[in-house]
Amino acid sequence: MKTWKSFYLLALAATLAFTGCKKDDEDEGASQTGKLTVGQTEYTLGAAEDRTAAVTFSATADWTAAVVYDDVESADWLTVTPASGTAGEQSVELSATRNYRTSDRTAYVDLACGDQQVRLTVSQAAASGETDFTALFDPDFAKKLQEMGHISDAENITSADMEKIAAITELDVSGTYENRGTLTSLQGIEYFESLTELYCLSNQLTSLDVSANTALTFLECEDNPGDGVSTFPVTAWFDNDTKPDNLEIYQEQWTYGGKTITIEFQKAE
């Protein structure tokens, strides 16, 4: 009798252990399985305008989004924000840099949730080879760019010029303390999308807008008149209290015309 009882208890323990292991396996499998419901998978963005699009979808678990390029030479023109999230109804933004090439370009966004993956196709239209971008630049600034060899003709800025401008990482349009430059505006600087260093000291600038130059890590802009009283307004992607740690400002205060001029960073609206 004791033998049968012992056998029964052992069998019961084995059954419970097997059931527990099976449940653990099922739970583990459930954590690895997710589901995505995506309504639209193809998007077309403009070359200069209409360069963003919203993607809406639902996910039953944590998800990620990764951008994939076929053309390595034109990589890094598309971003997706945010690039990850949790379960629920979701909305992410696709944002493309300006396309100055005379050919369309395509990238892909892979949405992944558990074992499921959905690929979005994002195409961006080409810039017209006949487009004249001259009006986007201050005329004197354009002439300076031509003198420096960055563009071919200050009076006819082409898509090829714009593509070249977008790749420039360092720009120096400074005058000197002894012979100040004549630039009163850097309108067009926003198209220098890769710019990390900007030198524009000793000119006639009353203000500066670098709000689109978010790759900037060094700025030297002293010896400009600013408002002529006390400040040099700089519109940026931050303000005085939120200046990025990786951005170095060579000199934030100087004397001009007997006045003490101080940089005042203003966050773009």
C-alpha cells in the first residue's frame, strides 16, 4: 500500500512540474510574440517642402523602428521619431532632409514587434534641375560663398550647389578686427545641414539664426554689433539655460563701438 501511495505522489509531483514548465514556456513564448497593425506602408515626401509624415500603427508589445538604406552614399537623410516604444496605439514621425539631387531616393523603415516585422517604404522626390535657389540666400552672403568656391554663381544657385552646401561641415566667413567684413545677414546658413563649426566674427551682423544647424559644436561670432546696445540675439534650438554641453562658444561677450555686447540665445518657436 505504501508503495502505491509513494508512486502516486511521485506521479503527481512530476505532473505538476511538467505543467509548470509548460506554462513557463508558454509565458516565455508570449513575451516574444508581438503583433503590429499598420494601415499604410508607403510614403512619399517632398524634396524641399512637405518633408515629414506621420505613421500610425498599433502594437501588442514593445516595438522598435530602424531606417535601412539601399544607397549607402545617400544614407542618413531620413529619421524616425521615436524609434521605440511600448504596446498600444502609436504615432511616429518620418522626417527627411532636403533632397537637392536630381533623382528620387528611397529608404525603408523596419517596424519590429516580437517576432513580427513590417517594412515601410519611404520615397523622396528629386529637386528639379531647373530650380533656382538664389532667393533663399542673402546676396552678399551668396557672393562670399562664391568667392570661397562653395557655389558657382551667386546669382544662380542650383540644386548641385545646394547639395554641396548641405555637405559642408566647416564655414569661415569672418572679417578681422583690423578689417571687419561687410556681411549683415547669413540668410541661407540654415541649408548647411552638416555644419559643425561656424566662424562669422568681425562682420556687421545684428543677429544670427542657427536654429536649423543642430549639428553645430563650435561657434565664433564675436565682434559683431548686435542690437548696438547690449545684446547679440542668436536664434537656436535652445536658449541661454539649455545650451548643449557639446557646443563650444568661443566668446560670449565683447566690446563693440564702446558698448558691451553679450550673446543672448533664443529658442526658435
